[in-house]
Amino acid sequence: MDLVLSLDRTATVPLYQQLAEELRSAVLQHRLQPNQKLPPSRILAQSLAISRVTVTQSYDQLVSEGYLETRRGAGTFVCAQLPEIYLNADAVEPQPSASSELIHLSRFGSDLLAARRLEGPSPQARISFRYGNPATGLFPMALWRRLLARHCHTAPTLMNYSADVAGYLPLRQAIAQYLSRSRAVRCCPEQVIMVNGSQQALDLIARLTLDPEDWVAMEDPGYLGARYCFMGQGANLQPIPVDAAGLEVEALQQCPQSFKFVYVTPSHQFPTGATLSLVRRLALLQWAQHTGTLILEDDYDGEYRYGDRPIPSLQGLDRHNTVIYVGTFSKILFPGLRIGYLVVPIAWIPLVRQAKWLCDRQSAMLEQYALTDFFTEGHFERHIRRMRHLYNQRRQILVTALREYFGDKVTILGENAGIHLMTKLDTPLADEAVIQRAASVDVGVISAQGYYLKTPKSGEFIFGYSQLDEMEIEQGIRRLAQVLKR
């Protein structure tokens, strides 16, 4: 048993009483669990450098108080059930002392403490239109386990730091080839830097580019994870409005500030779902070249487009090395994989490699080996095709249900891409009232108000559909419409 016990040999309190008090506290604070076996008195005495008689006296006292029990031939155990009076009297939650208060926080730490939760809302309801997670139950986990097992016995670099900080080269080659085909990204494998998800990619670029009081332009509404990442470097954020064609580039051009970079999600703007039009993509690139501003392109779920022909990535249209491209497998495969990547201009490669090395040396290699096989053996694109078909079906069910049950009281945004869409509901109710009424019929919905940097709009809600089947989607929208009509 590995348990920290503190005894003071200079105190006037006998050692056996001190030990009894330490063990009693461990039981009440659940550091010792019911039915857990304690060390034999001889072993505990040796580890604490005290007399075995002292340990025996402590055990006997706690047995008499009902905290411990002895079992013939088995040893001493924590009682399965403690008297209620002990739990009520002693099992007190630890309170922060004055010395442990959060009095040394930075400005960022203070802002973060007061901020809304960054993970995004997670409505607890049977039919939850939460967003962000793919349909993980349909991922070929048995195949993935086989790929992992294949490399557990043969991979030479799992046990040390000898791996390339930029990631496994065959995986980077596979990603570069795939991006060229599917997203028109122009890069060589050396420009691909593996990271632990897109959030680490944003953090690395923010730390490499931003000084306190620098300006960053962001879509409004926009991704909270990026917002607080940039604030963490002391940056000032300039909200740029978004409409049906994506970021309003004209509004950006009218800003008087000099920006370090502009952060955009052009393939499927988060959270509105708008796609940045080709005209605006070209205008944004021209503005960036003219002003010397970097563009940080976050393509978090660009694989999922339905019906429309994909528009080339900003990086693929760029001819002046003004774009850094961020990609992730969280929405495509499963979030727990924690593998993402940066595609950086050639001049940035040594710098980003250094920053990645200082951050965590390297991303986990076993998953990179397995993901390489997942790519090269054709499983990746096969999985994408399957999930794109499934999500398209669920998207159509959601759109049909919204129009059937809300009619002209709903405006649907960004319905042709991604794994969520945003709506504007024509209702006199406040957003919180809508959420509460939905919860009363076991439906979870999410307001978009918290994603605005400037002036939140009411009546806008985000509907994720990736984890709901067709029946749940239809039933959830029907219940929501009924409860809002009351």
C-alpha cells in the first residue's frame, strides 16, 4: 500500500494516537477505500521506523471505533460501512487556506477563471444536440487495435526520444499526399509538423508570433479555444463579422490596426457553418500579402462537404507564403487520438520544430505508426467516404425536421458542410428559456451567444447531429417545436 502518513516524534501526542488519527483521516477522505486491506503491523512498522506495538495499538483503537475490522487469517481491513455519525462529523471537504488562494494569477489566468468553460456546452439530455464529437461508435476499433498491436512488438522508437520531433516521416508523406488530393494544399512532407491536436498547433503559432498587446483578427462568432489561446499571449482581439459567405473581408480591410495574423475557419466557419466564398478567399489573400499579415487557416472538418464542390484551401491558393494550415483527426477519426498537424512555409520549419521540441519533445509514436498504416492501406479514405454518407443522411433528416416543425420560424445556416449546423429561431423566448424548455422534454440544445466576442445575438442555436440516429433527430426537433409552442 502506498499511503503518505505523517508522524512527529517530537510532539507530546503518543505515536500510536498520531498514527490512528492519520489512518482515520485517510479513511474519511477516501484515500483508504472500504474493504481495502491494510499492511501487516510488522510491514507498516518497518516502513515508518516505529515499534510494531505502536502499530498494533493504533489498529486496535480504530477497530474499537468501527473504522477497521480484523478478519481471521486474512488481516486488517477498512470497514465496509462506516457509522453515519463518523461520516457526518469528520468527512469534511478540504477548504482552501489563505496561502493557497489564487492570488498570483496573470491577467490571462484571471480572465480564464472568469470565462465560460472552454470545452463547450454538453447538455445532459437523452436526445442531446451537442456538437464536436464524431460518431465514434462507428470507427473500426477492431482494425485500429490490430494496427496498434502490429507496432507494439516491432517499433524501435517507442521507448526513447530518438523519434523525429516533427513526427513519423511516412505519416507526414501520407498526409501531404492526401491534402494535395482532397484540399489542394501545396506542400512537401517536410512542411508537415505533427502535433497533439489542433489546439497545440494554435498554441505553438501563438507563442511564436504574439507579443503582449499585439492584434489578432478573429471571426465573430468564433472558436473559443482559439480566442483564449491568443489571449494567453496577451493579444488584443478584433472581432470581424461573419455572414453567409464567411468572414467579411471588407470589414477586415477597414480596420486601422496592424495585425500579426487573422484566424479563420474558411471551409466550415465555426459555429455558423458558412463557407468562405472563393471571391473572399482571393481578397483575403491579397489583403494579407499587401499588409504583411499571416493567415492561420483552421480546417477542422473540411472533409465533410455535401453536394457542393469543395473550394480549394486558402493555403492551396496562396502563392506568397502567407498561410499556415492547421488540420486535425479529432473530427474525422476520434478525439482521443490527439493527433493533428501544421503545414508551415518552408522558412518556418526549423522554428516550429524547435518550438515543438521545447513543448513536449514529440507526439506519441505508436499512434503515428498505426495511423500511417491506416492511411497507406486505404482505411482512412474508406472511412471518410462511409462517414460522409452517414452524416449527409443525418443532416438531411435534421434539415427536413426543422423545416417541417418550425416552418418559416427557422433560418438554417451552414447546412452543406461539417457535422453541425446553426439556426436562427424566431421566438420571443430568451435563449436560456429555450434551453430550459428543451431540457424539460429531455432534449439538449446549445445557444450560440457565448461564441460572440462583441455583441451576442439571441435566438441562435447550434445543432450537432453526428452522434444521433435518424429517429432521435426527428423526435428531438418535434419535441423542441412542441414545447416552444406552449
